[in-house]
Amino acid sequence: MSSALHVSPDLAVLDRLPLLSRVEDGREWPMLLWMPGEGRRMVSSAPLGGGIGERRWVLNAQVPHGYRRMDPDAHLAGLAARAGASGPGVGLMTAASVADHGSASDGGVHAVVTAGLGVRGWAAGPAPGLPGPRAAGTINIVVSVPVAFSDAALVNAVATATEAKVQALRDAGVDASGTPTDAVCVAAREPSAGCPAESFAGPRSVWGARLARAVHEAAYQACLKAENHLRGAGRAVDG
């Protein structure tokens, strides 16, 4: 594990995260680790730390195309521990280039998105679903809001982030609603006397609108980079 993984706990702004790395199977793999320095209430669909609860860190790790490990949660937990993270956290993975992430902020909301578009399509497609984990490709969305959300608002925020992602795909000229393995993580403050929980996070609510704009811009950036990468790979194969 690279010595660059000694991460300062005050990395509270997602759009300033440094690119970290680790070595596995003789190759260097990048990842992003956010440790806000205090517990946050998070909602996530990630393979590690999914659901709703207090979390102390978020890891987004790049893995090889064709990733076939059947214990991604244990893999991610080990990477986070070796990077210096402790306690419960959220772990996401992707075969997309983590270095080509998009980031954006809007009114105190920060978003970071990594996008892999090699395997993509529309959610309501005719193909039957399949059991078990899917191959890593993935659009991963991580959002931080500076207010507290109720449980319902956290779930609403996931829907709003997903809507903004689909809008970004359309605006980037991608004929798809996402990939089979997209994941979301929204981090909010813990409710307190001075920070009551917001009840709404739909796209026309105050904080939902900011979240939607931040995710849209970050996802749009990441999708353009992913499309350029795919076109470059196609030219290399053709040449």
C-alpha cells in the first residue's frame, strides 16, 4: 500500500480529494478516500456499508475489468483499513478510471462522480435479470450535504441524484439511463438541536435542487471523460 494513503481526517470537501493508490497483482490501482473527520448519516447502495446509518468514511476504489471476487465487501474493508480508515464506512468499486472523476459544488453541496460506460443501457430493458453480482463498470455517485436529512429525505436524495445522473447522460449524448451496477452514497449531518433534519430532498426542494445541480455537473464531466476514453480505446483497436 502506497505511503500516500496516510489521509488527513479533515478532507471534508469532496471536490478536493487527492488521488490515492495501492498495488495489487503487480499493478497500481487508484482510489478516492473521503474521511470527513466526524460521523455522518449516510444512505448508500454500495456493496460495503449500504443502507442508512452512521458512517465515518467513503472509499471509491478502481478494480480491473472482469473483476470476479465474490467478497467485494471484505476487499473494500481491507483497502480502507490499510489506508487508515476506521469504524463503519461505505465502500464502492468501479472499473472506470477513478482519475477521470467529475466534481462539482452548489450551495454547500459537493458531489464526486466516476463513470464507466462500457456496459450501459436502459433500466426498463427487455432482458431478464440475473442472480449474483455483475461485472464492475459502474457510475458511482458520492454526495455531501451540510445539513441533516430525515430517513425519508435521504431516500429522496438518492432518487434525486439518480434523476440528475440520467439527465447528465442525456446531455452528454449517451443513449442510456446508466449501467447495471451504478451506486449512490449521500452523506448528511447528524440531526441536533442546532441542525434539525430536513424533511424533503426532491429536485424542487432547497437542498434537493442543489444536490441535483451538483450531481448533474459532476456526472456530466465524468461521462464526457468516459466517452472520450472509449473513443480513444476504439481508435487504438482500429489502428
